[in-house]
Amino acid sequence: MNANRSEAIQLASEVMATFVRSDNTNLVICVPAIHLADISKLVAHSHVMLGAQDGHWQEKGAYTGEISCNMLPDYQVEYVLVGHSERREMFADSNQRVAKKYTAALNNGLTPILCIGETLEQREQDRTIEVLTAQLQSVIDFAGIDTLSKACLAYEPIWAIGTGKTASPQQAQHVHQSLRELIASKSESIATQLQILYGGSMNAGNAKELLAQPDIDGGLIGGASLKAEDFLEIYSAAG
């Protein structure tokens, strides 16, 4: 929840002005819903893609304040975040709600970026893989393993979001590898092609080392995306 209208337009314009596309790396910006109309015009006919930060699972109805996944394609939205840790922690997005939002995104031609992550307490209790497995399994049970071929997965350790802390490259790689192995136990082909992003305070200083890990396929960038120069430096590291 950052940037008023003029600030959002300025930030997106700065990104567009200096963005140099890499053939093997996508760039998606997920903006607050109120800015989608403005930013969709800026990125139109470019290689920058647009994403939303959330979407409701119902197509329409008495859900005041919500925005359905059905509404998003009208603004050239191609991606939507599903189950971001802040939605889970602050807005009661249970595993079941996340699974429904994930399915609604797919049903409306959107690519869900499925976010999973553990708290510091859960990590200290050595429950990281247990928690992540439960979050991921609920979606697989609801929507089917095959749907992951049309989605992205993002591991965002909650204890490393907005705190300046980050998992070491080795810690992050271990979790990403474990997730890929879990998926491979159900479908080797999907596990091989699935993009698994890291979302724990990746920034211009640590991106290169994190992205060098074999199972880290990209970043879900938070605070570092609010400065165009830093954001594009991370993108360059991914390319």
C-alpha cells in the first residue's frame, strides 16, 4: 500500500524509461488496484507485465470493497498475487480462501503467484517445511497438481519481510529445493518447469547471490521495488 496516483505514475514511468528486456527474464509490476487503469496505459505494448495484489474468489456479489479476478483482465492484468503473507496474517486469508482465490485467478486467465511462508516462531520450532507443505497442499488438493503448470510459486519467509533480515542463500536454496522435491513427488514435469520465486527482503545488494542458487528462479520484490534503479538492478541480476 504505497504511492498516491502521481507517485505511482512517476515510479512506473522511471521503470519504463530505463527497462532493458532480457530474453529469459520476465518483469511484472503488481500495483494497488486503484492504480491499475493508469499503469496499464503506461505498460501497454511493452514487455513489462501488470499484476494485481489480490483478487476475490467470487465473480460478483455483495462483497463491498473487494475486487474480483473477473474484473482484472479489463485492465490488461496478467498476474495476481494469491496468499501474500500480509493477506494471510492481517486479513484472515486461510489456506482454504487462498485455494479459492488461486482457482478464480486461473478461471479468469490470470497467472496466480502463490505465496507461502513461515513465521519466525515456526522457523525456530523447525516447522518450516511442515507449514509450507500444508499451505501448498491445500491448493493442490483443491485445484489439482496440474494447475501449477499455469502458476508461479513464491516463498516469502514472514520473518524476513520488511525487517531487513533475509535468509542466507543456502537457507533459501534449501527451502526452494524442498518445495521442488515435494512437487516432483507428484509430478516431475511440473516441478522442473515451475518458477519458484524468493520473497524475503531481496534487494540490489543480495539479489545476485540469491538468484545464483539453482532452485531460486526469481524474486518477489517488496520495498526494493519502490526505487526504480534498485528494482531494475535486481532484474538485471536475474537476467
